[in-house]
Amino acid sequence: MTKTRPERRLAAIVAADVVGYSRMMEQDEVGTLNRLKDFERNVVEPAVEEHFGRIVKRMGDGYIVQFQSIVSAVECAMEWQKASDAQITFRIGVNLGDVIVEDDDIYGEGVNLAARLESVANPGEILVSEDVFRQSGGKVSATFQDLGEKTLKNISEPVRVFRLASDEPNSPDTLASRPADDAQTSWKVATVLVSPFRHLGSGGDAASLASGLTETLAAALAHFEEFKIIDPGSATHKISNLGTLDAGRQLGVEYVLEGSVQISGQKVRVGVQLIDVASGSRVWSDTINREFEDAFELQDDITAFVASTMSDAVGEEWAKAILAKPDAALDPHEQMIRGLQLLHRGNPKDCANARAFFEKLVQSDPNGMFPKLCLCWTYASELSGGWPLGREDALEFSLREMRDLMRRYPRSAHIHRLVSRLCIFDGDHAQGVAHAERAYELNPYNSDMMMALGLAKLWNGEHDTAVVLLEKAFSTNRYAPDIFKIYLALAYYLTGRFDDGLKLFDSIEGTTSVTQIYRILNLVGLQQIEEARAEAQSWLNNNAGSKLGDAQSINSFRHQEDREQIFAALRMAGLSQ
């Protein structure tokens, strides 16, 4: 009797899994199924067909797809991720290997490895094997980051794994990802473990929300270039056996984010705390109270608040650590922090002193992203305030340097944010808004990017939209710096809400050049002319050599009527261009 030999072939395999599928089904079964069907019909099936693939298996929460070309497999996976949103996010693994074909099914080690890569990917990530890297490198618009060898479940030998992200310069659909490691030489990247959130009580809603917050927070924090996030799913076993802090120490992380969820009727209370693993001390903690209405909106709201506030909390912790250190004792990262502290004081002298730190760092770290970024921020600050410039070609130099950085690090939200401002100062409002939108797209959880988009819209004449964005940025971040209030006050002035604008200044500590100008505008709007003139005289005393006509923060409005309204108010207070 003849025994049929199984058909074997070399194939490119994509294994994809929907993040948080079980939780979404618990919260809204019908809505989840409808969203997944829409995504499959509008994204998955067209992309697979376009790249000549075949969907081998549909598992409800995922897919196994076969391709004849590894380039086609990688490009298809990238299209899925680009189309993902906050509610439908994939983990994806891609492998090139031997498979066994039986009827319409495939199996074997080639499929198993793709599935294992998918299982260890973070939400929103594409992980590929070394064979995929070698076969597709240079043939797709992507960057591959070598993660080293990994031991994967049920795979006999360690596997070299690469993380993939789109790398198309200036493309609006480039995937969000932190810059390559060489961008971080002078900037410390904090490693954070998001510990599974606990639910207090026996309600299913609390358990579901706790699980959902764990996943969405890990995904949200991964958008921050300041953080490297350890997938909570990969650490659950260690946490249950060792406890959170010991698990964090064993994993080599610096911080652990913990949380708990309580639900009583329609009221939700979420407690969060960030723990320094080395000392066991609490860096930051907060309690968030909300009404339970739409589960997904609630989850997104809490995620945005925690992610944005935690980012600034870590920055505050770093700043405190160097308060007593003399400049000569600072390491490169601490020099960056000291320079930023000076820059944020918002006056010409401290801005120039900050530049000295950044120029030194650029010399010692010429390939680093952050030193050059911060150096160009000093010029942007001088242009914004109409201060004496550190160099005559400040705008041209900064645009040139930032565009060069953008080609190297197209997925940096920080770069797009600064390029947005520089483009507007250069009179290109369309590009300014586009780059602000790109920064926000790359990291929608960072209130700085939300603020940048609101400000770009304001300069572009979209006042009401700007107010909404700036108010959201301010409310999202418990540690929102004073500059958020200052720009919101400008938006209130341009929308006639002078009293609301003036109230914002009551909680601002200290005085900066920009603070005084925007306070003057709202005082004039309220017809408090004498007080406005006193503030104007104070501004003149503090800003010798500055010219309001050169201040791009008030001279870069797209519409002439906005500029005329502002300068007319300043003239009433006794200030000239």
C-alpha cells in the first residue's frame, strides 16, 4: 500500500492576534464582533488579496495567513498595523519557514514560530524572525531593531528576533515607534513594568476594566520615547511567584506601575502608583474618579490621563535628583535635564545658558537625537519671544537640522512637534499643522503633542478647535506645566473669553516674557487698561532688547485680523511693535 508523502513548501507566514479580545467581548460582544467584521472586510481581506496571500485560519481573535513572498507578508502586516486604532490593535509575528500543506490547512515549525513571535510581541508590535530580516531588509520601507536571541515556548533552539516598524520619511502613515537606540545616548530611557491591575470586589465590570487598563496602558506608554515597556503578559508568572518588586528587580526594570479598580454602581475609582524598584519608594500616585458610562471611553480616558501624567512624574523625579549637584558633576543625561530646567524658565538669559549645555552635548554626542533637538528648541524659544537670537540664521539652521533628524528618526513625535512650530514661524501653516497632527498621531497619549496640535490650530485660525484641544491637554495631565495655561489663555483671548483667560494666570508661579504678554491681552480685553499698562512696563523692564514685532508666538498667525487684534491690544497697553 502506497503511503502519501505530505506536501511541504517554503512559505511566509503571518500570525496575528487581536489584543484584549476576551475583555472586549465581555464588555460589548455585539459591538466588538461588528468592529472586527468591519476591520476584516475593509482592511484584512483587501490587504491580503493585494499582496497575493491566503487566509488559512480565522480564529475569531486572530489570523494565520500564508504568502508566497516574504516582502508581501511584511508589507501586508505593516498595512494592518497602520490601520489599527485604540480599539483594534494587533500583535503580529512573521516567519519564513517550512510548512506542511494538508487540504486547505498548513502546519509545522514555520507556522509555530510565527505564532510564538506573535505571542511575545507587545500590543501594536510586529516581530519577525532572522530569516525574515535577511530576506526583506532593504526591500521594504521599514527599520529592523535587533532584539537578540529569545527562548520561545515549544521552540527547541533560541531564535534571533527583530522588531519592525515603518520607516517612510514624512509619510502620514508611518508607524509609531521610538527612535533607534543611537538616538538615546544622552537621554535616559526608563524601563517600566506595568503590573496587572487588581480589581477590588467581585464585580465582573471591575475585573474587565482592570484587565483592559493593564493592556491599554502598556500599549499607550510604548508610544513614549522616554520609556521601554515590559509586556505585562510576559511577566505575570514572575509577579505571581515573586511579588511585583522582586519580579521587577529580576527583570531589570527601574519602575513598576501598579493599579487597582473599584466600581460601586456607576462610580469608578482607579488608584495608580509608580514605584522605584531599587528603593521601593513611591515616585507618584494618584486616584482617578469617573462615572461608568461607556466602557471603552472610560478606559481610553483613564489611560490617557495616567500615561501623560506618569511621563511628567518621571521627569519631575529626575529633576529632583540633580537639584543639589554642581554642573561639573552631572552626567550627560543630567546635563540634558539641567538644560531643560533652564529653558523652561522662559527668559532670554536662561535660554542662552541652556544652549551652552546642549551645544556641549552635541559636540560629545553628535549622533544623538535629543541634544540637537533641545539645541534647536532654544532657537525656537528665542524666535517665539522676540528675544535676541543666538545666531542670525536661527530659523533656517533649526529647520535644516530638524529635517535632517526627521529623515533619520521619522517616528519621533518630539521632532515632528518642533518641526511644526518652525514651519509655522516660517509661514508654512499647512505643513505646521500636518507635522503637529503627525506628532499627535505618533503619541496621542502625550499631552505635549495634544498641546502642540492645539497651538498649531490656533495659529492657523481654527480658534474653537484649538480651545478644545488645549483644554483637553491641560485636563489630561496632572503635572501640566504653566505653558499649557499660557497658550490656553491666548486661545481664550482670541475667542473672547477674557475672564477665563485671566483666571488661568492666578495659578501660575513666577513670571515669564510670554506670561506677561498674554496676561496683558486678557486685561485689555476686560478693559482693565491701567493694570495692563503696569504689566507692560514690567515687561519692558524685564526684556530689554526684545522686539514684539519679532515675537513669532504673536506674529505667526495665519490671518491678518488675528495679528491686528493682538497688536492693537498691546498698543493700548503702551507696547509697540
